Amino acid sequence: MKELLKNLSAAKREIGAISKDSRNPFFKSKYFDINQLLEHVEPVLEKNGLIILQPITRGFVCTVILDVKTGEEILSEIELPNIQDPQKLGSAITYYRRYTLASLLALQSTDDDANLASKQPTPTPGKKTFTGTDATAEKLKGTKGEDLKARYIITDSQIKKYNEL
């Protein structure tokens, strides 16, 4: 593990902060596009003797960084939701690939909107969490903020962004 950590540390210094280069039209926020993220980090990792693997194993999206010389590896994984629609499942896989990689590398972003994510309301029995997917947005178009709060666990910032659509 010692060699992997040495190489990973060198790569992280070179990677630095990443710009969120894509826009989420629903929340009007920026995010890392998986292809741009890989385009940025893979050459640096490879230069330091590391490769990225992102297999889907037993219902989990895994991101593995592997030291080519030693075979040492470090892993980040997250369980996929039970989604039957292949298109929605594909979106979840892409999202999870992006976030397991960003988490594993502890990537810094230049325009971090973590303050929005940290203000999540307390779960209430009988309410679903408002995810802000395009399907949800279309289904709830025209719904007032108060009605959204009655039906969903939703933050004020999400309501504000939803009302700006």
C-alpha cells in the first residue's frame, strides 16, 4: 500500500483543483462531466504508474485506482438504486462513476456548491426525498413551493431553483 499511496499523493498534487465544466439545467448548478474528469485525471494517474477501473460488481459502481507495478489498489464504491428503466439506470451509473472517482481522489473544485448540499432537511416519515431529476421536474411543473414541501423532503434552495425554471 505504501507505493500506491506515494504515487497517488504525487498524482493528487499535480491534478489540483478541477473546474466543474458542465451545467445541470434543473438546479442551475455546475458539475464534473465524467468524460472531462477522466480526460483530466487519467493522464496524470498513468504518469504516476496508476490506472482507473470502474467496474459494476454485484449492484455496486466501483472505482478502483490500481498501482500497475505493485498491484496495490484503493477502492470507492456505492450501491446502485433499484431502477428498472435502462436510461435512468445509465444516468445513475454515470453519476456514481463521477462521484466515486471524485471521492476517491478527494478532488477539490474551484466553484464548490457544497453549502447547498449540506443544508438538507431532516427526513420526515411518509415523504420522499426530492431528487430533482428531469422526470420529476416535468411531472411537477407548475407546483407551488408549499405543495412541494408538503409532498417531498426539499430544501428552500431547491424550491428557489425549481421556481426559476
